[in-house]
Amino acid sequence: MTHILVVEDEPSLRQLLTNNLTFEGYAVTAVDDGGAALSAHKSHRADLIVLDLMLPTMDGYQVLQQLRERQDSVPVLMLTARGAEVDRIQGLSLGADDYLVKPFSVLELLARIKAILRRTRPLDRPLVLKSGPYRFDLPALEVARDGKTLVLTPREFRLVEILITHPGRTHSRQELLNLAWEADARPTPRTVDVHIANLRKKLGEDEGRPWIATVGGEGYRWTAPVEPEA
Ligand code: CA
């Protein structure tokens, strides 16, 4: 179920959005401030965030900035005040995916959400990927190197799957924790390091050729090009 996080301090609008999105079949979490939004997203990752820019304590800009600083590319649809063009420009430059000017129609909001999810979600991704000496069979949860199957734990497979399906993109430890561990598990960022270290060992990383790069102490990235199997 697609999970949408609504961040809006105006109670009536927050309720309206929650009701409509729930009716449309989305799982909805609604909060009234930026800090609450970040912790809600951390404990139950959203597939999209509807983010009001003007919020009481931590505003929408700060939320957006913090998300993008930690390389979290969750799609963000911002809600801005009429006439506040500078808000829209700043929000888009901070990495928002789209915006709506208040007051907006709920139908317009739903259409924008669908459009964003369509373009940010690779629904028809290929099932078998190749990269370097590796072949990843995603449905079978199998990785082979030069034709020889490697034995990975489900968690290791999930981690490498996240990395190879977003090659070139850095994933922060926190993001990997959110994506590869259950919400009620309480692993630490160090746990990610340990699993990545094991994964590298099993992948048989070549000297001077890191398939999984550590990026500036902040996260991990798959370095080689990835192609669907022909
Ligand atoms: Ca507001």
C-alpha cells in the first residue's frame, strides 16, 4: 500500500487531505509540524510527502533540506501560499518534485500525486540485472558472480538490491535502515556498516575496484553501470 505523509498545520485542511487520500486507497499519516514529519518518516517511511511550506516550528523548507541533505529522494509535493512565487522557486531548488498553490482542488492534488508516483516509481523494472561480473535475479533473490551463485542472507540481498536498482546514487545509512529493516527492528547505523562489510566480502570485491563505494562517511553507492539482461 502506498504510504503518504501529510504535513499540514491547518487542522481542517489536514483532515480533508487525510480523508480524501484514505478514500483513494492510500495509507495516510498526518502531522502538523516539520519535526513530527521527519520522525514519522523515519519510523514509517513515506512513498510521497505532501508538505505545507509554512509550518509553526520547523517549516517545510527545513524538512526538505534535511531530507535531501541525507540523500533521501522521497517525492515531495509542496503546498504554497498564493502569490508566494519565491517559495515555489526555493522549494523546487531544494528538491521538491512539484507544488500546488493554495487553495487547490482535491482532484488536482490527487492528479499531481498520481503523476509524481508514476514518474518516480519504476513499476516495470527489469527482473534480471547485470553489472560487472554479477547477475542479479531479483525475483529468485539470487546473485551470481561469473556464473557462480553467491550465498547471501535475505538482508544482504535486500541491501544489494536497493543499491543496484539505484546505481550511482548514494544511500545514507539511515535510508538503508529504513528500506532494509522492519520498522520495529532497532538497528543502529553501525549495523548497516557490518552488513555492507559482509556483503562486500561475499561479492568478492576486487582490489582497487569497489563495487560498493563508501561515500564521504555518509552512505553507500553501487559504482558500476547496471543493465537489464538482454
Ligand atoms: Ca501552514
